[in-house]
Amino acid sequence: MTFSQTLFTRAKFPDGKLRNVTMSGGRITAISTGGNDAGDGQEIIDLAGALLLPGFVEGHIHLDTSFYGGKWISHKPCTNGFDVHERVAFQRQNMAIAEPMDVRARKQLELCIAHGATIMRSHVMVDASVGLTSLETILKVREEYRNLIDIQLVAFPQSGILKSPGTADLMDAAIGLGADLVGGLDPASFDRDVEGHLNVVFGIAERRGVGVDIHLHDAGTLGVFTIEQICDRASALGMQGRVAVSHAYGLGDVSADMAKRTAEKLAGSGVSIMTNAPGAHSFPPVVLLRSAGVTVFSGSDNIRDSWWPYGDGDMLSRAMMIGYRSGFYTDEELEAAFDVVTAAGAKALGIEGYGLVEGAKADFVVLEAEHIPHAVVELPKQRSVYKGGKLVARDGNLI
Amino acid sequence: MTFSQTLFTRAKFPDGKLRNVTMSGGRITAISTGGNDAGDGQEIIDLAGALLLPGFVEGHIHLDTSFYGGKWISHKPCTNGFDVHERVAFQRQNMAIAEPMDVRARKQLELCIAHGATIMRSHVMVDASVGLTSLETILKVREEYRNLIDIQLVAFPQSGILKSPGTADLMDAAIGLGADLVGGLDPASFDRDVEGHLNVVFGIAERRGVGVDIHLHDAGTLGVFTIEQICDRASALGMQGRVAVSHAYGLGDVSADMAKRTAEKLAGSGVSIMTNAPGAHSFPPVVLLRSAGVTVFSGSDNIRDSWWPYGDGDMLSRAMMIGYRSGFYTDEELEAAFDVVTAAGAKALGIEGYGLVEGAKADFVVLEAEHIPHAVVELPKQRSVYKGGKLVARDGNLI
């Protein structure tokens, strides 16, 4: 039987109140505290007090390079300290022996969806060696999963732009093909030319009318300088709200005073910061940034790939990790960690119609927890995930 | 039907080989690669290639103070920076409104057992305010669970020793009552008298013939100095292998050179180091310590209590956290993280008959994973836990 609308009864909202939620056409059409709103042609799902959360936002992942779910590929350290070029070469070898990319991307996507991600931003490698083939594969997989998750793709110059001839044209072509944003990679340490790199990135973004999301691992003041340059470009081009810096490790290295000044510049130019709360590396100060008005979002980043073996595709456990690494203990702090993987993520990605409000998309995660702080430390694996009002995953498996 | 012995067939050992394991009287009596060793009166369990691991060692927990499984108690920060005295007072308030201690201790124990812990060391608060009542409660609970998990208890002077009149006598009485080790707490920063504090701790330990496990949060060179003093006492009293320093944050603050010198002293005096790989704090360098021959073990420490809201009671996810925080990426490094929560833990706790060898106790965790590195990043929740050859938990629930 097909229903014209769905009604959740006794949904516990994050404020602890039980409400009924009516959905139709993939959107929330009504939220009420009243009695039974049931009518004919309506599917009724009694949530019996389970916690209703907005769908999670996986804001930074690499769908093309994970080995998750396939054969174990042992990590190999770089021969002489960390070297991105050597790592990219190792990745290329691994891609040749791993399962086909579409198979791997599906496994990773299903892992994320089953854990509650309803929105995702994935970087996809575009360079002279792979050309647009990875993007073509991931675009097809995106189409297959279009009813389960909304995916933004970033044309990611993993081998640099100026250092890798032809990449600028490929990135432009990638946008033409369907990528949603222009990526970048360490303009200073990789391409050795901050202005030259940003000229290409923002040139394509301006011409194509798309956003920007730049990988920036550069440490200390070099990282901060690059962030300032990115902010200036975002402001000059009127791209506030459409530019992100991923990782931004430098913000975790500098003094609180310098971090605060940079945070104010980020907030003023509407540039958001993505961190996955790495385990053994400095990372941006989440509270300081949020206090200054910066949108901080998060993602799994690599899941079991050539860069590291970790990752579970669960944005709730990512919220826990953000809290754990940031020293968040109070309810308010745990709620902030949750905000990073939900509403702040949606804001950073420019998502329309997000949240538990009338008119928003009916994307939800339902799980048993007292409230958000409890969910962030308890990490219940039993979850129901709804996309556009339809159940898409339950207890770790796609429907 | 009662069987005189149990046979696991097709158990995948950490080296990847399938073997049969025969158990009787709670011990491993035979390990073979041959065919079917089945005989009469023997229970046969086909593991069908699942990974057989030794039971996990939860080396540092607080059974008396967790709220896990009960009512949510919001964290409250100290009013003016971190203050142990204020925190202890907050804990006292919370204990008054939480469920009874035995109820809470059982919930925490069951969480740990269900995740695979077969050996545990718990600190239990002994001070002028609670006297020996917490210990009496936990001793009873230990007795209830004696067939499911082996528990060592440490008489823990949470309110200091010299600063809290009567505590020295209470700690001595605690050993008489059934506690297995003498604890301690920041001899310098808390009691303001390193020698005086250690005189009491090691005095009781020597007189009673028991081990020592001291909480040491003191930072930098003060922490290192205290470790040196503890090492000297351990050596002088011939207590090598029976003394542990928990947390030892100072080792994570000092130069690699100083850490190395201290590691050599720790190894020489047989003093082990416990770390839970905290999220927002420096912690001991695990590889450096292990390379020097120091036994590094781990524990959940607090699980959802007055000190912080985190913790899941899962020593496999603790191994992941140790690896994540230490930057462990290779198979060898992930195996080292696993060793910390298993064999190294058993060594630190002085456990006889540990491991997957003939004659050892038949304590196991069985789960689906390719090998140990895979298990440490995959963290399968579906597990069977065996204690003394008997199934005690499956898939998160006690049998």
C-alpha cells in the first residue's frame, strides 16, 4: 500500500518533548504536540519516545579511495618521513589491486547511510593520471543512491594543480561533468605558489558559479597565512558561505590570540572549517572558532585507505571524537559536538531545508537515547534512518 | 548435559592459521592443527574460521563511581579551573543521588564483560568520608561475578593520604578486607609530600606483601621526578613487576630524551605504565616506552562519571583509541595497540596462565575479523566471550 503521507507519533525531540511529525512529499508538513493526527491514507509509525534527530551530515569523505569492506591492504609508511607524493604513488598502486572503484564506493556509501548520514560531501581525485575517470565512476554511483543520500562532489587535485600539468583544465571539465565544487591542496607546500594555486581554484569557481573546498594541511603560520588569503578571495568574490577549508591544522598550532584573529576573519568572510578531529595531530580549536561565529563542520575523511586504517562512517561517533579530542564534557559542549555533525554541517554545505522544522526535508535518524549528550557518548548502533520520509536503513543495514 | 571438555574447531589464531583448541577444567589442554579431535563427552563448537583472541584486560576502571546505565547526571565543570578537591566533592553529591553502588557496579561490569574483558583491575575509593563501605560493596559484587571475570581491587585514596587523616589506616584495613593492591594519588600536587606519601603506600605494600598502582596526573618534570622515586622504591623493595603508575601524563610532556631515560629506569625497575589515551591531554609515548621494555597497559578509566562523560567499556575500542591517539597506522603498530589491552595488560597485572597456549586459562573473545589489525579498526560488536571455557556473553549480552 502506498500512503500519501506518513505520521510519526511520540517522537522525542532534542528538547525532550514528545511531538507528532507529519511528512508528505519528502518534507515535514506539520509538527504538533496534540493527540492523534491520524487520517485516512496515512502511514503511522509510533516512535514510542525514541529520540528523533536530523539526518547526519558527512561533510568530508573520499568515496574513490577507500578499501572499506574489501581485501585488507596493509598500511606502508613513507620511507623518509611523510611525503604526499610518495603517499599518492602508494595510493595508485593500491587502487590497481583493490576492488573496482564503484564496488568500493558503494560499500563506503552504505556504511555511511546505515549510520545515519543523509547528506554527504565527497572529494574525488582529478589529476593527470586518473583524468576524469574517478569522477565519472562516482557520478554514476551518486545517481544510483540519489534516493538515499544527497551527495556533493568536489573536484580534488590530489597531485596539485600547478605541479600537475593539465589539472586546471581537468578540474574545469569536472565541474562541467557534474562536480559541485572546486577543490584545492596545500597551495604553499604542494604547489609552492599560493597565489597561482588560488588563482586557478577561485578562477574556476567564479566562472562556473560553484563553491570551493580546499584541503589545507599546512602547519602553523603558513597555514594561517593561506587561510587569510582564502578569506580575502571569498570576500572579494562575494562567495561568503560557499567556501570551506578542510583540516586547517595550522589553526591548532598557533597562539590562541592568532587563532582568534583568524577566526574573526573566517567568520567575516563566511569561510567554514572542516575538521575530523585527528588523533595524533593538532587541529582547529572548535570552541574558539564557534564562539567567533565560524561554521565548523566535520567528516570521516579517509576510511581505511592508503592514508590511514581508521574510520567507521558514523558521524555520531565522529561527534564523540570531536568532543573527546576537544575536552568537551558538559551537556552544552556535547550538544556543540553534535551540532558540528548536523546543523553546522548543513550550513557549511549550503543545504536548503535542513532540521526538525516544518518545511524541512524529512531526513531523520531515530535511536534510543535520553537526549543528544547521551547519544553522543552512548553511540547506539541500533538506528533507523529516514530519507525524504522513507525508511532507508535500520540497525546497520540498508532496507 | 554437562561435558567434561570442550573443543573449538576451526579457530583462526592471530597468525591466520586454523587450529582446534581443547579445554578442560577452565584451561586450554591442547591446541592442534589436526583433523577432528572429537571424542565422547566432549562439547564441540565449530568456530568456522572466526578469529580467536585472548580475553581482554581492563586494567584501570572505577567500579564504584560510574553512572553508566542509570540516570543521566550532567557534567559540571570546576568553578575556577580543574580542582581535584572540588571534583571529589561533586562526585560525593552525585553518589548521593545516583542508584545504589552495587547496581551501578553490576551494570558497568556487565558492559565490560559483554565487550570481552575477562580480567579487570578496579580502583575503589577509600577515604575518611566513605571509609571502607565502597570497598565492601565492590567486594560483594566481585564475588557475584567471580565465574565471569577476575577482578583485582586497588585501595584508592581519592582524597589523598596525608591530607585526609585516617586514610593510611583505612588503606591498610582495606588490604586486610580483600583489596589486592595499594593505590596512591599525586604525591606531590595533592599531598604536597612525595616521600611522605610514598612511605605510606610502599610501607603498607611491603608489610602486606601486595602490589602498588598509583594515580599520577602530575605534569612534566614533576611527574617524571615522582616516577623516578617510585622506580627507586620498587627496586629497593624487590617489587619489580608489581608496581604500576597510572596515567603518568608527565611522560607525554617532557622531551623524547628525558622520556627515554625515564623509560629505561621504568624498565629496569619493572614498573609498568597505564594509559587510557585521553583525548585532550598529553599522555605517555607508547612506542618509546615499549621499545625500552616498559610494560604499557590500558583501561577505560572513568566511564560516564563525575570526571567525564565518555567510555564504552570496550577494550578493543580502547586499543583503537590508543592507536588513533598515537598515530599507529601499520599492521605492526595496530598489533602493538592490541597487545596493550591483552598480553601486556596481563603482564602488568601479574596474571598467571594468560594467552592462546596450552595450559593457559580458557578465556577468549571470538569475533569475525581477518586478523588483529582488522579487528582493531573494525571493532565488531558481535562477539562471543568465554571465561574458563564457558560462554559468558554473546553479542553484547550476558548469557
